[in-house]
Amino acid sequence: MAEALRRLVLVLGDQLDVDASAFDGFDPLCDAVWMAEVRHESTHVWSSRIRIAMFLAAMRHHARALRTMDRRVHYVKLDDASNTGRLDTELARAVRQWAPRQLVVTAPGDWRVLQDLRRTATELGLPLEVREDRHFFCSVREFAEYARRRRTLRMETFYREQRRRHGVLMDGAQPAGGRWNFDADNREAFGPHGPVLRAQPPASPPDAVTREVIELVQRMFADHPGTLDESFSWPVTRAQARVALDHFIDARLEMFGRWQDAMWPGEPWLWHSQLSAALNLKLLQPREVVARTEAAWRAGRVPLASAEGFIRQLLGWREFVRGVYWTQMPRLAALNALDAREPLPGFYWRGDTDLACLADAIGQTLRYGYAHHIQRLMVTGLFALLLGVEPRQVHAWYLAVYVDAIEWVELPNTLGMSQYADGGGMTSKPYVASGRYIERMSSGRYCAGCRYRPGLRTGPQACPFTTLYWDFLVRHRARFAGHPRLGAQVRNLSRLAPAEIDSIAAQARALRAALREGHALTSSTATTQEGLPWTNPPS
């Protein structure tokens, strides 16, 4: 047995900050760090190879950084012969070896992991101190107090309160520019010539550590979705993340606001930041990102609408969904207000669909582990919502395929905003639209290259988004007829003859039946692997 410790500091894959709260009071003479790569964290949902590589590469670089600070690090690699593959059993083994008197951890980003750690500590007879995660403007306790004061939870109200509290984009007591929200200015589609980009995102070429991870993941997770090779270029160190932040502020923030909702085939990055993964792994502090953004506006380098739109995502939505997650779990994960029961189509895991917009969004997701927020909400999420996919299956897919997906941020966004599974707890309406929306926001480019026509509700060329949109309104007519925001869309059903409504419903039923068999909207006839979406990898 190694020398007994005072404290064993647990560092999880989403807590990669050398100044995290878990290190407060750290004494290298009597404390040590524990980190473990465990297979279960990549298989409880069928994680994509690029997502697995992102986490493992960042963890290994972080362990190296801690060692340069003379902190003892007990690190378990995925391919260690003795690795049991589970967080709880690896922690128990480390405790037997080090015999600490206490375990310390910065609050995890996953309710399941927190419960596992608490249960394991209890079984080991050790106190577990869970410390506040300082990477957020608003603590969970503060959000709970805010929620107690509100009849309904709405991000906009919360966002304004946070702006006042932290003095962000404020001119005295008033919002900068006299408006709290410039969202109406940030909904443009590209013109016929598309996005004219000055620079691509900076690459972070794999070093020896990352290349070793890539080889490991390719070998151990060969049956997992997505692609992974030496073109991997996500930032996995603090230094790389800061380069990415500099690039966004200098080269992309200026146009981010105007075109943040726009889409263009074959252009995954556009004017977006690609900073969310670094933020969620704690390689970047949201305070530094918000401060840099506001400073760029005050220096006259970017429009206020761009600065406010980006800050709203960080100080508003990101903080809001975290509060919702931790104050509503585990109940939140089981919600299904619209009683959606369809399986997730198999093409979500493969990308082989004949719908051009879905093929583009899913294809880039499987290649890069990334899609911007409109692709997630109004392409992949919208199709699942209209089809009626069980929300937990949609949640599992998002958690599995995106490099920035940690459950505290992914689950509320998917179940609440995207799938309306909470019945309006987070958003005032379900985000539903026909294929016309996708046509407009992609300047017609998606639809021009697609076999389906967004203006048709029925028939062999009818866009499935459009068919399913009208079918959604029919199926949920009673629920939303008097809705203050969706009611007008429901009332449009009165323009349709009963025979056409019957035809829409029949075509939607046929579409669902075909998707369950794996024979529609796909270039292959492979059957849907219904075991994939929630807990188990394919057999």
C-alpha cells in the first residue's frame, strides 16, 4: 500500500482546470490527484469516436499539466491491464491503494456520476466533499432561489437579471444600446453567394499525446459511430483553447450575430465560435470569454448585436440550462409531455439519408462531432420532434455524438428546448416548422439539392419535414389550439380540406412505418438498430 493520504482529489473529464475548487488547500506533501479513463463513460451511451478522443486527449494533457505543478497524479489509462472499465470500481481500487482520509471533487456535470461518487464514498466509508464549480456565473443554490421567486422559468428574465447582477453590457442601470435583446437583428440568411468567410477556425494538430489517444480509440472503439483520424483538430489544452478564443474574437465574432441562424451546405463552422467544448471541459472560463466579447464591442471592433447575441448564449442560456438541470434532476430525464414513442431512425447513427439537410447536418456531426445550434434545433432536433421520437432516445444521441455534450447542458436543451418533453417548462412553445423554414435559412441551397420539395405536404416529392409538421399540428390540435404562440399555426389547419388532412395523416403514418423498418429516407436498406439509442452498444 502507498503512503496514506489526507485527501484524494478526484478530477473528472469535465473538470480540467488546474485552479478548480477541488484544489483549494491542496498540499502536495499529503494530498494526491486521481484521474481515470473508464470504458463505461463511453458506452453508457454509444459515444462517437471523436467525442471519446476529445475527452481522453484533454484528460491526458491535463494530467501532464498537473504533474508540472508538482502534484502527485494517480492516472488510470483506458488500456491498462488492470482497468475494470467503471468509475466506481477504479475509485475503490485507488482508495485501497492510497488510503485517503477524505475524497474531494469539484461538482460533476452529470447527475449520474455524482450519485455514483456519493454511493461509492459511502460504501468505502469515506467523506466526500463536493465543492462548488466556479466556472459559472450563477451557482445552483442561487438558481434555485431565483426559481422559487418565479411562477414560470424563462431564460430571458433570468438573462436580464444576470446582466444586472454582473454588470455585463450595461450602461449604468440600462442595457447597452437601450435594448436587452438583439435577437431580431440576428436571423438573416446568407445571400445567393453564401457566406464569405475570411478565415477558417484555427487547427490544433494532434501532438504525440493526442495521436496516441486517436490510435487507442480507433482500436478499442472501432464499432462506435463517427470518424476519427489525424485531421482531429479540437483544442485539448488550455493554450490551444486560448488560441481558439483569440481567433473567434478577432475573425468571426463580428459577423456571428447577423448570421448565427443561417445554414449553408458543406460549411460546418461558418461564423460560430467552436468554443463550447473547451468551455464545458473547463479549459476556458466563461468570465474571460464574456469579458473579451464585451471589450471587443466597447472598442468598436464588433457590432453590439453580435456581442449581445454571443453573450446571451453564455450568460443567459448556458447558465439557465445548468440551473434547470440541477434543480429538476432526475425527474427531468423521464419527461415526455407529448407522449412520443417512435424509435430514433438508424440514419442518425450513419448519416445515410436522402434528405439533404439531415444528411449534411448528421454527416458533419459524425465527422467533426459538431453542428451549430440551428442545425441541432431546427434540423436534427426538429425532425425527431415532428416524427415523435421518444425524447430519451434523442437525448442519448445528442449526448453520444457531440464533443461539447455533457449532460448538464445537453439534456435540458434536448428534452426541454428541442423536444418539448417538459411541456413548456423551459420554453413557451415547441419549436416546430415545415421544410420552408430550412429552405429560407439555407437560402434554398439544401432544398435545391434534395429530392423533396418543401412546399408540398403530400405526394412522392413532399418534404417529410412539411408532411410531419402539418401532422404534428393535427395530432396536437387540442393541446395547442388556444396556445398564445402556437395557436395561430394550429388555426391554419382550418384552411385545409378534411380530405387533405386525412392524406397528411396517412402519409405521416406510412413514413413512420417505413422508418421503423429502415426503408425510407435512406440510401441503404439496413434496419434500424433499436438497441442503440439509450443504454447499449450494438451487438
